[in-house]
Amino acid sequence: MKKPLIGMLAALLFAGATALAGAPGAAAAPLPTAPAAAGTETQDQGETLAQGQAQAQAAAVNFAGTVALSNCSGSLVRLPGSAANDPALVLSNGHCLETGFPGPGEVLVNRSSSRSFTLLNSTGGKAATLRATKVVYGTMTDTDVSIYQLNTTYASIQSRYGIAPLTIAASHPVQGTPIKVVSGYWKKIYSCSIDGFAYRLKEGSWTWKDSVRYTSSCNTIGGTSGSPVVDVNTGQVVAVNNTGNEDGQRCTDNNPCEVDPNGVVTVRQGINYAQETYGIPACFAAGNRLDLTLPGCTLPRP
């Protein structure tokens, strides 16, 4: 895993964190601010927000809406149906949780958290400090994801700081798509394409399903964990960066291996991976409320 930074990278952790001070947030198109309501009004509001975001983000992928954690990267995200006055969400990796790596089969739901995030503007400067109220969802089983709920709304963030959320795409990513991996921790953007998909990606005790494999130019490093993987064509988040094979070892920690449907193992040293996010929207009801019992929701349950 592109794990939380330890050891010889510890000194860089402080430098990376303190370097985040900068200019105020870049201006963005205003979001609808009417309260979420059931039915067509909520749907229309969500669609308007999604369309505006897609148009703005497709024009240029930058740091706006990404966040830096104490040990990882992440992003301020919305679902396709999210409304402006919904509580805002932050996306990162399960292995970036402040409580440590969830064990195989472990799923965290609605756990209290007061974690803080540094929100970045388009140039990578600090726009604000955001704070969580809870971990809505976190796991390293089948996928490697954490989703935090904040103590504020999208509308409030955009009004105060001029920063809009990234939208999580609700469709499966496509092989060959140009992507950018945007690290809020390092303030670095990696550019490459989706090389393909790993049926199973096994690393130590954990196994992930249908993982995104990058082409070689996305040579991500420790601290990039949790970075949004952005489709350059749409500006939407299609995956969350999480690991890479560092030493050419077979299926060990920091050396994931691919396993095909017939059990054949392939090791690709120096190649990095991400976990798809298209399944997340199906697990949220109106108001950004997690509901793992919804039809079409395939995220692991506790």
C-alpha cells in the first residue's frame, strides 16, 4: 500500500504539512443552496450541481477540492445526487484511517471522528481547515476506502472558500482513459492512463476486487494514498489511489500481485493501482446518508 508515511519519510511529513499554507481558495461557479428535498426537486438540484462541476473540472484538473491528511491524501467529494446543503464528504483510503488498518473482513460504519483536513485551492495553496464529525464508512475488504462526513455543507464551503467538491462517477471506468492522480499531501499531480483492471489484487492479508492498474508514468509514492483518480475527459473521480508493487515481491505488503479468475498470479514491479469508486453512490440515500441495504449497493457490510 502507499501507506501512511513512516521511517525515513517521517521528516518529510512535517515539511509536507507545513508547506500547505498558501493563497485563499480559487473562485468557482456558485452551487445551488436550497435545502435538499425529496422527489424531483432534489434530483434536479443534484443534476445541476453535477453538470456544473463536470464542466468546470473537465476544463483543467488541478488541486481544487483535494485535501491533505496528516499521513495521506484525499478529496472533498459529492455523489451524483448530492445537494448543496448536504453534509460534505471526504474520500480517502481505508488504510489511511487514524485508527489504523482495518483487518480483513472489518467494516467501520458511522464511527465518531474529529479528524482535520487541509483543503487546497487550484494552485495547491491552503484554502481552509475542515473537520470531520464521523467516519461514515471505512474498510480494506474488497476495496480500500474511507469516507468522512464533515461538520459543514458543500454550500458553506463554497461560499466561504470558493471551493467546490469533486463528483464521484457512477459508472465503471474505461480502459485507456487518460487520468490524473492528484495528491493533496505532496501537492503533485501524476498523469497517465488506465492500463487495465486486476480481477483480484492481493497484498499481504488483504484482497481487493476489480482494481484499476495504471500505465507506468503514474509512479505514485507513499503519502499519495487516498488521492482521487480523476478522468481527464469528465473531471469526475473514478478511483482512489492506494498501492503499488515496490520490490517485485509476490503478494506481500507493499508488493501486491494480480490474480486472474483462474488463479494465475502476475507480478508487475513498479506498477501502481487504485480502487474503483463507481459503486459508492449506490450506497447513499438522499442527504448523503449511507444505506448499505439499498438496491445495487455492493460495498461490504459489517
